[in-house]
Amino acid sequence: MMKASSFACVLLLYCFSSFAQTADSVVLQTPGGAVFGTLTVPAIKGPLPVALFIAGSGPTDRDGNNPLMKNNSLKFLGEALNAQGIATLRYDKRGIAASTNAGGKEADLRFDTYVNDASALISSLKADKRFSKVIVIGHSEGSTIGMKAASMAKADAMISVAGPGNSADKVLRTQLNENLDPSKAVSPEAGEQMRQSRELINHMLDTLVTGDTLRFVPISMYSLFRPSVQPYLISWFRYDPQQLIKALTIPVLIVQGTTDLQVKEADAELLYQANPKASKVIIPNMNHVLKQSEAEPRANHATYIDPALPVAPALTDAVISFIKKLK
């Protein structure tokens, strides 16, 4: 893996004042292009803690939104921390939103690239005299990225929010096998087709886990296994969240909601078992986008597109309490 120090990176800060804080436009210059984010610093004397937010998978931006779903989850969480005297840096991962031009070719992208970007940002924050401690807050896939980056760049603490407990290949295998359950087919013919698709998918996942690319991919499965994305999948599958969290010697907080339809309480338990020194908080009725919701899918998914609904208060309380107790 390329070390963060090998990046020709620099933080350029353009400050403007508001009544209670300064917000800086952050640019991380890398060989692949510029990564943009927002650094918000409360107007408090003396060094203060800063939290680096790492968004989840897909085209999720610094606010927790994507082109099809606006919920402002990370924006709301960041503002809650700012109100309690905690600085935050939220950024658009390369290839996403303002950082689109840094995406490069899909065939060249690796999971390590996201890790290196996060590591470089942690190092820059640690070098900034305004900050006393650097805390990484990783949501969903951002938890896996954050744990490795926190270790590389020696962050002061790690917060995993709705982080998976297994490697991505195991998560995909479980999800795809559930969706292709022959017992749920509407006819014997459909059941047989689902069985064959499940068998093929499991074989392809087995191949990618070994580090080999696939020789044949049906057009029907190009959305997930197209040749240009296979190198990324291979690099992603190598990361085991349980091993990553086990290797952390810094304070760790694991947060999981009970109505999350994508990541389960069992994932939080797997992470906790791998690092029993961590703190674990289970938040009743919090879903994957950090909003209060019932488990029923339609009502749950409605919160994904509600930009006015705040994040669960118990989440902000847990995160703020953890950060303020750091020594």
C-alpha cells in the first residue's frame, strides 16, 4: 500500500468568518486530482478536538447525500459537534461531488486510494496547531476506510458508525444470496434460475477473493462485476474490519442502530468482540442514515430522502460524550 507520506499533498485553507465559527474550503492535492471538503472550526480559544468524517459507499458526499437521496445526515451530525466546541472536516471522496475530477479511470481505482486520502487528511489535521486531537468518524464503508487510515496516520480516536463487521465479499455474498433465495421464487422455473445465478455469483466472489480477475461475466451482472471494477473489488475484499479494529490501540467507539436495514447489531458485536476495549452503543430505532425510524422498509426508506429530519439525538449524545472524555 502507498503510504500517506508519498502523496504530494497540501491543505489550502480559504477562511471566512461567521458569528460563531470559521468554515474553510479544504483542498487535498494528490497526483490524481484535488479532493474538496469543509473544515468547520468553532470560535473557541485554545486547541480543540477535530473530527474527520468519512462517508459511506456509493456517490455519497460530505453531507451524507447522493444524487438520488438527500438526507443531510453527516451535515447534521457535524453541526451538532460544532455546537459543542468540536471542529469537523467533512469531504467529498475522490470521484464524488466537488471531487469528481479526482476520480480518474474506474479501472485504476483501488480501496487503498480512499484509505490514503483519509490518512493524508488525518496527518494534515494533526499538524494543525489549532487542534488538540484528531478523531476519525467513519460511516458504513467509511468505517473500514477510517480504521485503516487511523492506524496509518496515528489518529487519536476512532468512531465506527454503522460499520460492517465482515469483509465486503462476505457482506455482498450474504446480501446477494438473500435476494436470490429460490424458496421465494414465484415458479419452479424462476427458482432454478435464481439457484443458477446464486451459484455463479458465489463462484465469482470466490475467484475475486483469491486476487484473480474474472474471465467471463454475463451482461446481466455487469453492474457489479464488470471488468473495470474488478481490481477495486479485489482490493476492497482484502480488508477485514475485525482485524482492522483489533489492531487499533487508540480509544474506539462502536455505534449501531436497531432499525438499520443494511448493517445489523450483529456487525457491531463482531467489531466489539474483536476489540473488547472499545465502547459500544446500540441506539434504538436509528437506521442506516442515522435517523429515527421504524424497521418497516417503506417508512425506513422514506427517511433517506428527508433532508429536514434530524439525526437521532442519542447518536449525537454518544459521539459528543465520547470525544469530550478523551484525555
